Amino acid sequence: MLAVALMLIIEGIFPFVFPVAWRDTFRRIAERPPHHIRIGGLIVMGLGLALLMLAT
């Protein structure tokens, strides 16, 4: 539960502080082909798993 709360806080910082830049970036990401988005998600999950393993 603590990890989910921290993720929500971090995810909310960018649209709160930089709403226009966040929207433009999100729009550019949404225009990419699905396999590019999938690869990006895989990379982010791998980084998260590596950080989790480092922290424990």
C-alpha cells in the first residue's frame, strides 16, 4: 500500500507542476506505434524491478 501511495504522489507531481509540458509529452507518446509504447513499458518495469531488488 505504501508503494502504491508513493507512486501516486510521484505520478501527480508532473501534471501538477508542468501541466502543459506533461500534456504535450503524453500526446506525443500516444501517437507512437503500440510496439514502441510496449517496449517503453517493459523498460520501465525492468528498471522498477531492478530498483526493488536493490532496495531489498
